[in-house]
Amino acid sequence: MDTLAAAVLAGAPPDELARIPLPESFTAVHLREQDATLFGAEEADRDVRRTTHVGPVPMPVLAPDEVVVAVMASSVNYNTVWSAMYQPISTFTAVRRFAKQGGYAARHDLPHQVVGSDAAGVVVRVGDGVRHWNVGDHVMVSPAYVDDQDPGSHADAMMGTEGRAWGYETNFGGLAHYTVVRASQLVPKPPHLTWEEAASVTLCAGTAYRMLISDRGARMKQGDIVLVWGATGGLGGFAVQMVKNGGGVAVGVVSSERKAAILREQGCDLVIDRRELGMGDGADTPAEAVEYGKRLGRRIRAELGEDPHIAFDYVGRATFGTSVHVVRRGGSVVTCGSSTGYHHQFDNRYLWMNLKRVIGSHIANLQEQWDTARLFRQGGLVPILTDVFTMADTGEALRLVQNNGHIGKVGVLCLAPTEGLGVTDPLARARIGADRLTGWRRYSSTAKV
């Protein structure tokens, strides 16, 4: 371990951290450009363990609007699985496109890419242009990599044409001992959370907040019935909490009795195992999607008396057509990502003739991330962390998510030597309840329900 990292772990004061030089290199989870052709075109199982490397990478030069964060913990998101699969494209293509802007962007064009779009840690350097952050601050990192000189960003940061997903479309991601991020990505770490809990928050909880609560999303209101696909996943688990907290009625759809039991324990209002509807892996044609929508709608109406106002759909191809069919007249389908495929098919008659809306959503702007973090600080939201891996075993963590063998969020310890560190407000943790904050840990991939 380098001298600076050791000082961070020892709790050194900010002035001491500022005096210790940055290491010339650090350990990171990274991909190699040369592995883009490792999988054959017809290879069905693109095992991400084959392309995930853990080892030294050089420390990049710091831009004036950036900070260096000593990463205590990170977590796994499906975008890192896509990166390691080199599908639908190699993310080196996106990184190289970014680097063509020149200037500090050119640093990102390397034969390796440090991946990861979540992180929590300690600021150890600030650029000359950074005003509101200091060495020693405890932070979480938003994955929204925004160009603050793009005019679109000033209406809504996610509307800037040069916005990117950090650690996916950029280099220097969060699965590492250090990360370099823009100051506009920083969110104060809730002081009652551990490092690994905090590191599981920004991408999924922030995304769910924008999709459901923000005026740029579905604008959920009290009493709304919200259909949540994949309701025990990283996005779905936070969505169910937000629906319940906002006075909505949560309808969780899952694919196993174990996941159904988890949702019932979490207080989901209506739990549906899609296998009971004969959905299997989802719809392959618009006609199938309509038929599944009829079955799902009958079930929801029988239990709740009316159709859903909102469908929360990040599953994609397998469910999207059914979402369009099942929401009520004037209802909304809000979508981000497509873990089962990007090419969605649906019967458009049910969209236009019933005046429904499809809302595309991507990550969250900084205000939305701060608003989401506030809900965690209040105790209204709690982490959905289940499994925690060491950085050396990140390949196994990615494989678990790739095979959908997980529940909730999968964390990765980076500099933090053990779990449970980073809490600076134990009174708040006690007030909210350690059992609530760690409740999802009993759903780890090795646990039984």
C-alpha cells in the first residue's frame, strides 16, 4: 500500500494528506483494448472473468476542475458487465471519441480502461479550479460526467450533448484505489453509512429518483400504482422504496419465489411472479407482449381494482411491450437501460390511442443526486447492499451480476480493508437502525430465504 493510502486509512488530518505526494501508479480493475477480440462472434457465454484485470495503472494528471478521491469502496453495475463483455460495442470506442476533444480529455485514450461507475471515499487532491470541496472530505461520486460549458447542461445537466457515464464512457472509474473525477460529480457521503453502503447508492438510487420522482421523469404522486420490473435488482429495489415512501402503491414483478419472498418482507403492496403468468423470459413479439399485458392487467385489477399509472422498466426487450400495454390510459412507461436487449417491440395502437407516454431517463443531474442523498441522511431510504467482494475478486462479482445471480447491489472493497468502516455519525446510525440499514445483507447470494 502506498504512503498516501496508508495515511487515509490511519485517519490523517487534511493538511497531512495534502503534503503526501500522489503515487505514480495505483491498483485498479481495468480492461485491456487488446481483449476486444477475445470473444468470438458466435461465442454465447462472454465470461467477464476472462477480460477483468486487477493490477497497477499510472496516475493521471489532474485537471483544474477535478479532484482525486482515495476510493474506499465501489460497487458493480450492469454497465461494467457490458464493458467487460465488449458489447454492444467496445467502450474503448466511446473513450477514444471523448479523447478526440483534446486537452485534458486526451488523457483518457489509453490501452487500458479503469471501469466502475460508483465510489465512496476521501478527497486527497483538488484542482486549482475547485471551490466547494477540500482535501479530507468524505464523498460519494455521481456517474454523471457533465460538461459545464455545454449550454444544454445549464437547463438540465443530463441534457448536455457532451454528457457521459463516468467509468463506462470515460476512463479512471471507481473500481480502483484512486479515481479522478470532476468536482461536479461529488455528493456528500451520508455520515451514518459505511463505505460499502455509500458506494452502492449514487448510480441506482439517483437513477430511480429521476425516473420516478423528478419532474423530468414520471412525476409519481400519492396513490399512483407503479409497476416495477426486476423489483429486487439494484434499480428495482430502490424504486420500491421510493414508491412506498411517496405514498404510491408498489407492484413488484420478479422471476422466482425467493425474490417474491424478499419483496413481501420489504412491504411491497403486490408481488407477482411472472412465471405464474406464463411469461418465462418475456415477450419475443408484439403479440406476445399484448397477451402478457392482458394477463398482468387482469391480475393487477383483481388485486387493486385499477391499472398501473406508471411502469418502471429497465429490463428492456423482454418487458417493454408489456409495459406499454398494461399502463392505464394516459399512463407512463419510464425506461433506462435494457438488460435483456435494446431492440424493443410493441403494438403502437395501445400507445397512441390511449395517450400514453414513454419517458427515456439516464442517470441523474447533480441536484437530483443531492436530493437522493438527503433521503438517505433522513433515513427514508436505506441501502440494498447484499454481497461484498474484495477488489481482487471483482471478476467474480461481475460474473455474479452477469448471470443475474444477485439480489440488490453488489459491493466491492477497494482501499477499505474490512466492511463496516466509514461511519462518522453513529448516533444517526442508531436512530435509523442498524438492522434497517443492513437488512438486505440477509439476501446475499449465499443466503437462503
